[in-house]
Amino acid sequence: MKEQLPLRFRLENHTDLDDYVGVTADRLRQLDGIVLLTGAGGTGKSHLLQGLCHRSVADGGSAIFLPMLTSLDPAILGGLESADLVCLDDINAVLKEAAWQAALFHLINACRDHATCLVMSSAVTTDAMALELEDLRSRLKAAYQVQTEVLSDREKLEVIRLKAGRRGFEMPAEVCDFILSRADRDMHHLARLVDQLDHETLRQQKKVTIPFVKRALGL
């Protein structure tokens, strides 16, 4: 068994693949090698990447989750291929810079040479990326292509119920409907609301009802 590598960024506790509603999580479970996950903001890309890392660590492997931020140095990608799984979130955020393009190109090659699974997420497809390094575009196009789904309101309600259940409290259907009718329907925002309710239910020791949600979330 390889030595565990520290996660570069802390994983959220409740980003299990089983919490993802839709077929994308099942497809990612079946893939290995170089993978590019695309989809609009709020469709669960970060959740899926973190869920893959949780699963890898639970299985005794090493995993690195790294959000791509322009404040980071491209050199941070050097040597990541020594992990069993590398997940790079929002690569489109940094790929306007030539140094990041070169660093990602070398990492993809290194991961291929070391049989390391590399999963990258992007809000845009490869064709929409402004890449000067055409060899990188070729590598990204050669990756397994997976796209997230846009969830229906019914599926978003199911996500809310799943997240609440894993935190140990029940979200009645009428409460989920109320939240969805009053709150931003972006899944990032909805997940944060569930986190807030988790905190408030523990603090106040009360069941989740519509009046409770109104007070706790200010809806």
C-alpha cells in the first residue's frame, strides 16, 4: 500500500458520491486514467471530485484534491503523480496563463506514465478554452469526457433530503419545498443551507419545521 499523501485542501465532510443524485457519480466510479468532468456552475463538480477522494482514502489509497486558483504557483502540480488519485477542480480558472498550461500538460503526461488517475473539472469544454498550447488541448480531448447533469427541482429536493439524512436530521417534503421556493436554487447555496440547519438543529435541539427554517435561515 502506498504511503498516504496529505490532501492539499481539506475535504468537506458531506461530499459522498452516494449523495449525488444522477448518473454522473456512477460513471466516474467506473473510470480510471485521465478524466475531464465538465458542467455549469452549481451542478456538483466539486462535490464529485471530493467524493472520489473520500472513496480513494477509504479504500486505503492516497488522494489529492486541489482547487485551481490563480493565487497558486503552477509549480504546485509538480510531483502530484505520486498519488493514487489527483483531482483538480476548475482548471478553466487558471488556463489563461501559459505557465499553468505547461504545468498541466506535464502533469497529464506524468500521470499517464505512472498510471495515476487524474480527474479534472471545468466549467467549459475543451473547445471553449483559450489555450495557446495545442498539445494540451489534444491531451484534454483524449481524456474520458464526462458531463454533469442539470438537476430538476424534484432531484434537488432529493439532494436536500439526502444531505439532511446523512447529518442525522429529517427534512420533511413540505420543508424542502419551502426552501426551494424561497432560496437560490444553486446547489452550492442549497448545500450551505443544509449545513446551517444542521448547526441550528444541534444548537437548539428542535425538529426542522417551516417556522424553524424561517427563523434559522431568515427565509
